[in-house]
Amino acid sequence: MDLIEKEKEAIKILKDFEPKEGYWLAYSGGKDSDVIATLADLACVKYKKVYNVVSVDAPETIKHCKEAGAIFNYPRYTDGRVITMRNLIPKKRMPPTRMVRYCCAELKETGGKGLLKITGVRKSESRKRNELVSELRIFSGSKKLRSYINEKGIQFEDNGTGMKLDYDNEALRSDNDILQMCYQNHNTTLNPIANWGESDVWQFLKHYGVKTNPLYECGFKRVGCIGCPLAGKHRYTEFRLYPKFKEYYIRAFQEMADNNLKDGKKNSYATGEEWFKWWMEENPDQLSFFDDED
């Protein structure tokens, strides 16, 4: 399928599944977000473009989100306090890692309850995403929901974290009541560019003259949270460009270590600086978060 066909399919997906109240468009300030926002405009569907304030995005990203007209949403704890990486790390008692990405769940994936979300997630971004992503994804372990969808003759794939449903499910497209039940009661995302490659993304943006995050012009391959473990060695570049964020994380790690001691846990490292070095994989022999307690 060439890009023209992919674009037409993405637009049709957005039109076919458009809810009466409109979509919640999850906007991060990256290239994929700019693609789905442009596609939503081309499809003439109703949506809210929402940026979740994660507290560790680069200033250029925040500015780009403002210029794109995104609504700024502040994730909050149940007591009303704003969630930031600074207070989340001490609360979780451990640094975010590749395997334990609590930060994404708390900061990026919140908001839009009861609404159908549009995301720019693509299968080609990683092996794991290739396994998990489809045009429509329902994050639910509900046996009742699985049984109900099965009874309606809608095919799905159970991937352990929910259900993957593809656009070619005619029964799903023809029964809006089923889809409405899914997104109003469960976290449901529509991923119109799930099958796009990176070259498709850049070709599409160039064709429509879309202004993208200026960090790409500075050599950034990805735009996301400063210090994200998934960025690998690029984190060294990020902290060199934004040294204040390094101090920010060190303070959070120090408070985390202090909290662990209060809880009776014996830290592997006593200071925020030492934890930061571990987190940056400068201490490869460290295998656990805490030393064995006697």
C-alpha cells in the first residue's frame, strides 16, 4: 500500500469511527502527533487536541504544542495535586526504567475518560509496538466485554493487555453502539497511522507543509521526555543541552532514597547523584534497586 492509499484509509477510519462528542486527540508535540492532527483536519472530524503536561519535555516541545493550539491538560492525583516527574519518582520509590514505565501510565496516558482517543502510535516504532498496536485497541481485561464482542461476531486478538481490533472488522464499523460502549467504559484508542513507516510520516508532513517541532532540525530523531530510558545514549546529549533537568532528576532521586530509608529499606545508593549514575547505566554491575537486607 502506497502513501496515498494509507492516507485515504486513515481519513476513512477517522470518519467511520467519529463519535458524536468528538475525539480526544493525544498530542505530544512530535511528528506523529502532527500527522494525526493534520489527518483529523483533512477528515473534517470533530476533536480536541490535548497535550498532557509531563513536566520533563524540552522548552521547544512545549512552545510547539502552544503554537499548534493544543489544550494543556495537567494530570492529577486523586487528591487534586498535579503529578510531575519530580513528585512521582519519590512516590514510586524507584526510578522509571525500560521495563517499569510508570511515568507513561501516570503522565501520558491519562485524560479523555469516556472519549475515543486518537494517537499517533505506529507498529514500526519498535518490536513491542508491532505486537501490541492495531488500528483500534481496547485496554481491558473484562471477560464480559470480550464475550459481548465475540457474540457480535467481531474478530479480535487478545494481546494480554487488552484487545486488538483491525479496521476491516465490518461488524464493528456497522454497529456504533458496540464501539461507544467500549470507549465510554474502557480506555480505547484509535490509531489511524498504525501501519505507517517513518518515511511515510516525513513524506506526508512535507507534502502538506506542516511545521514540525524544531528539535528535529537540531538532529533529534525522537521528541519525548528528557531523560527517557528508551532514548538510550541520546540521554547524554539531552542532559548536556538541558542541564537543569539533570539537577531536577537528582533531587527527585535524593528524595526517593530518603523515603526508602524512612520505609526501612536499605538503599543500594545513598545519594541522588549515585542513583542518577545508576539510572544512566554508568554502573553496569548494579543488578537490583536495593541491597539484600539482613
